[in-house]
Amino acid sequence: LKVPHSTSDAAMRLGVAAFLALSLLEAHGSEYASGEAGIANKQPTTAPTHKAKSASPSHKAAHHAEPAHKARESGSQQQQAASVLHKTDKSSRKQNGTKSGIALKGKRLYVDSEEFFMKGVAYSPVPLGDDPLYGAPYGDYFTDEYSAFWVRDLPLLNSMGSNSIRTYAWNTTRDHTMFLDMVHENDIKVAITYFLGSTLQTPVSSKEDLERVAQDFAHQVAKYKDHPAILGWSFGNEINGGWNGFVYALDGIYQCGWNPLPVEQGGCMNFDYTNKTSPCVKSVECLYKSLFGWIDRASQLAHEALGEDYYRLMFATFADVDQLHLRIKMFGHYLPNSDMWAAQVYRGKTFGDGDQDFLLQVNNASSKPLAITEYGVDSYKDSCGICTKKHCPTPCYNTPTNETKGYGEDQKTHAEWVAALAGRLHQTWEEGKGVIGGFVMAWIDEAWKTTTHFPTNICADNTKKAKKGGWKYHYPHKKFDPKTCDFKAHVECPNLNIWKPSLCGQFMPAFPDHYLNEGFFGINKVHGVDQTDVNELEQKLVYVVLQDMWLPKEDPIIEWHKAATATLMAATISTILITIWACQRHFHLKAAVSAVQYTRDPVY
């Protein structure tokens, strides 16, 4: 058997490489063994480093939930709700597509055949100085001319370990292909919100209006049905919130007789069926049958538009109001074509404790999975939240530049609470209890939410002169009257300067400082750049904390073992090849000597 010289040379080089590798093995192993660093030494990165698929198992119990603030359900309520078999809310429709790579199997989500947990971020890159409700592009920064935002943001999202984002505004007359392409290039999935806004933006006063909106939703889904970046579509945002007007419109269309006041005030809000003779029994079912029926019609049309080859998650996003989990249990069977439940939940550092855990309540109420489409707290510690029996000042005169000592920006608490919520979501997912992930609120601080139109606690003089002029006696006018302020309002609110950060928000006992500041939820702070639209971002501590939770990491000892095993295997293969080469060389020389002896050639 002859071995070509090229093969022999290659074997020799491998042998040399193997010996060099073995001599470096000890140092290599030491490097892996000492490579683990704490979160305090980590720094944010700015380039894509990881293709995220699912959250790291090593963080399943990183943080623990705290008690919730919701009241307990009564025993009669539980019995009444149990009379409806929630298994009927499951769709008989196939929940996968041969060309989409997305599938639901029970309450587990799969992307490209791998189990997928949404490590998501609410993404609305509204720049300083813009108001998405009153000025173009009305929140739709996902068309070609705004690509600078995505170039800035998507690599940072990927580097943080996020594998999904959720958008809010979506102009159906514009093309968003370039945005979707860039999302896909950064290994991220997007849940798109089909924009309904409120009944001011999407008026519905008849069944024909409802059908028209559902048809348009399906048309948008079909338009981008083959794009691999899309995870799913949300039909509206907080669609059950009274502030959006749709529950009132549906009540008018179907004549439900629904009273929006709380039960304590004689209405039907939070009705729990303890009074089975109440007129709320029929009016609540009428309202949710019509609401869920509208969403179901839109979902049905959307799935039909996708056809058999494509599958996307179809859902609506709900506000955590009116005992949502109970409405899901009682009336979820009116929504068979929707694929999952989605809700914005702001209960503080937890989603609830014991039988008040919202995640487990929905898991017990439905056969569908749940995604938390918004969660988090803000990063500002506001002295306006102070409220004891002896001292509960209102209104509040503090500002970001004139704050009480010990208050102000608090990134540490912000990061701690967001991490606790993210950890609880992942733990519930690992336990197989129906959760498929969530979206942190929000990517950037949103100054526009402190302006005149957003639902915050405000001060507004109610004199006739002031009404004509529009806050004519707004603070610090000498005629400003603090009696015109809402409870716990900041006197500077509403903020009339959209470029100026302010503390407009509302009293919220579940938050760390007992105050919700709308403009400070961001993972990033925003800084203006020469009054241009593309702002500079400054990562807050929560960015690094989420990065540490979301990027999968291996144990350094395991990594060292893998490296050592690979090196030894290479050395073993090289040794075998060298042995084969040496043997072949030996027999080749022996044959040559024998030939010389046979011919008695004097040269040898």
C-alpha cells in the first residue's frame, strides 16, 4: 500500500499540531475555569453576538415573585365559572404551517422546530419632540424613511438576548418589508399590532363596521403572510379597556345594557356572579360574547387568508381589568379562532401570589397559552408616591430637576423589579404552566406620554376663562388653583413642552415608589442630537441585567471539558495518522532494501 506524499505531509503537520495543542491544554483549561464573571463587571455590547432561541435554563429561579394586590375570588364565583368547560375554547384549526416554521403544540410555542420562549421588548421608537397620536407618522416608524432607528436598535436588542419585539402603530397603506427584512436579519421575531387605537381612530357603530375592520385586518395579514420575521398579529391594543371606547360601542350595537361602573357603585365592572339574580349576569355575557366574537371573526378571516401553508399567532391584547381571567374562563369559548391570550399586567414586582397569580389563573381558565404583552415598572423614584396616614401630600410640586433628597432616578430598583418579573415568566414557562413569554415595557423612555392627551393625573383650572384659553392658569401662574388638581397630580402636568421630561403619571400603590411615571419605563434613556430625529441611546442598568438573564451561558467547567475533549480527540486522530504513516514508511523502506539486496546493486 502506497501513501501519497501529500497525505504523508498532511499527517505530519497534524501530528505537530496535536503535540502543540496538548502542550497548551492546561493553560486553555485554566482560562475557561476562571472565565466566569459577575454582573457587576459586565458592560453593554453594541454588536450582534447571539442568535436567540430560548431562555437559559440556568435562570429559571433567578428571582422570586411577591404577593399581588388583587382581592381573592369567592367560592361561589369559582363554582359558577367551573360550569363552563374551558376546553371548548380550543380551535380545531391546524396550528402550524409547512412554510412558516411556527407551530403551537398544546400550550408550547415552536419556531423552526425548536421550543420558543418570547424574550420580548415593547418597541415604539418615537423620537423626542414627536407625538404619535397627533402628528405624522402617527407612531409608524417602520417604513423605509425611518430605517436609521432600526439600524440603531435591532443590533442592541439582539446583543441583549431579546428574540422578539412587539410594535404598536401600523399604517395599512404603507409598505413595511424593509423593516421586516432587517428584523429577520437580526434573528428577531415581531408581533405586529394591527392599529385600532380608539373609536376616534377606528369608529364602529354597526355590525357592518365591525366586519369591515375584521376584513381589513385579514388583508394586512395576507399581505405579509410569507415573511419569516412575523411571529403573530394582535388585533388592537387593550381592546377591552374602556378608555379605547370599543366596549361602549359594542354595548350600543348589541344593546347589552352593560353598566361600566364598579359593582360597589351598582355597575357591572368586576362582577363576580355572587349575585345570580343581578341584571349583570346577562349584560356581561352579552358584552363579552360580542367583544370576543368580533376578535374571533378577525382571527378566522386572518387564518383563512394565510391558507394551509402559513401559520401565525392570531390574538388580541387585553388590559388587566374587569377580572379578565374570570371573563376568559366564562366566555373564552366564544373565541375559538384566536390562538392565545395576551394581556398587559402591571401589578408591581409580581404577577400575583397563590390563587391570585394571574399567570396561573389564566392557565387554569383556558386550554390556550398566555403571553404578557407588557410588563415592568418605571425607573424614577418619585416623592409624590409618599402617602401615609399622617402625611399624604397632594398635589405634588417636585420635578426631575427639583426632587426631594433621596428620590430621583433609581436604576437599581428598576432593574431588580423587571428582572423579578422576567424571571417569574421564565420559571412558569419551564414548569409548563401555559406561559410562552412576554414583552418588557419599553425599549426607550417615552417623553410624549407626559403630554396633554395621555391619561395621567393632571391639574387644570376649571374657570370659564381658563377653559377658553386652555390651562390659562397653569402652574406657576399666580392664579393657579391646586384644588383643580387630580389626586396625587404633579402641578406641572399636563406637560405642555414635549421636549421637556416631566413626572406626569398616577398614584400606583403596587409600584416600588407607589407612583407610575409614564415617561421612564425605557430600557434606554434618550438624548437629543442637535434637535434631529435620531436620538442617542444610553443603556440603563436593566439592559445589562436582562442581557445576563437572556443570553444562554454554559458552566465554565463544562466548557473546559468540551475544549479538552475536542483537543484530545484531535491529538488521538493525529497520532493514529502518524502511526499509519510511520508503518507505511517502514514497510516501504524494508521493501526497498529487499529489492536492493535482490539485485545486488552496488549503490546500496
